[in-house]
Amino acid sequence: MKNENVKIAPSILSADFLNLEKEIIEIQNSGADILHLDVMDGHFVPNLTFGLPIIEKIKKTAKIPVDVHLMVTNPELYLEKLGKLGIDYVSIQQETVFHLHRQIRILKDYNVKAGVALNPATAVSTIFPILEELDFVLIMSVNPGFGGQNFLPLVYDKITKLKETAARKNPQLEIEVDGGVNNLNAPELIAKGVNILVAGSYIFNKKNYSQQVNSLRNRNVR
Ligand code: DX5
Ligand code: ZN
């Protein structure tokens, strides 16, 4: 059964950076729904990726929505600029900010879908007071910083709690899961209410991207 409500968001962290344009075209042709861009500052996470000039180029090339996952200590430095670039989704790590509500408002002012990302050890209840303001929540199923890590099953409970509260407070809320996502955990994630699956190594480490993308979306393919 094909699940049309589930969006697949390949993380280009595992793509070939020397051939990024080619990779993006290929991933779009594979039927992916969203491009997931991991911004790491070497401070909040022990790894460094790319910043605004590269995001700008990618946004110009992309034909599908772009999702920027900010793993940086000072996300406020990026929000207006991402808004001006017309980025579609932006998530801020809950652990990095004092004034989360204010930062979410900045994204909304630019009509960016505003999200909060939660590390594995951060409780979902920490964002319940502002749940109505959010377009999506990103549940990290690995400790952020690297691709190719093992999925942490502790997220299942968090998703259930989030889904229950969202049903009352914000039924439109999108739920994204990121880290170690593959064809084995995707069916349970979808069943629990996740509608955006991020996957890096699971997709880019194989030659046939389209087969990998479809195997996440389709419940019966293992
Ligand atoms: C991890 C990043 C993820 C990562 C996922 O810090 O936020 O987006 O690229 O990669 P996989 O799917 O390989 O765990
Ligand atoms: Zn990510």
C-alpha cells in the first residue's frame, strides 16, 4: 500500500558533495518530497557542514521544498536570512535557545514553516506550551552531528506523547523523524503518526535512490 501522506526527505549530508547539483537532480527524480539540509557549526555539534551561501545555491536549484535543520548555537543569526531566501521549512534545536517563542515568530513572519528539533534526551513536553505556534516538530532519533548512526527506539514513546497532545492542541502539526531511519523502522514511525521521514545514509549509500525512497514510503516493501 502506498502511503501518499508520508513525505520522504533525503538528507544531503550523505550525498557526494563534489557533485551536489547532480545529486540533487537525481534525488528529485527519485520521487523525494523534501530536501533536508543539515547546518552544523562545529560547536553545538562536533561537526561542520555548510552555511548560507551554499543553502542559497541549493534553493535556486531545488524544485522541491527545502528543509533547513539548524544544529548551531546561534540559530537567531540565520532566521531572517533563511526567510528571505524563501526556505520552506526551518527547525531550531530546542537546546540552543533561550527565547524559542520569539524565534518561531520570526520564521512565521517570513511564512517559513517553523519547527523545533528535539535531541533524544529532550522531553517533548518542553515544547507543549508553544505547540499551537509550530508547523512541525523534528524528533531526533540519533544524537545530532553525523550521518550513519543507529536509530534510537526511545523516540517511539516521544512520538506517541507528541501525537496525543497535538491531536488536542494542533492537529495539523507535522512530525518529522531524523536519524537512522530505514525500511525496518519506517512502518512503525508512520503508524505512530510521523509524516516526514528524513534519511541520509539509507538513501545515498545505495545506487538506486528511487528504490530506497519508495521502500520508506511503502509499508509493504521491506
Ligand atoms: C544528523 C542529521 C541527520 C543525518 C541523518 O545529525 O541531522 O539529518 O544526516 O543521516 P542518517 O539517515 O544516515 O542517520
Ligand atoms: Zn537533520
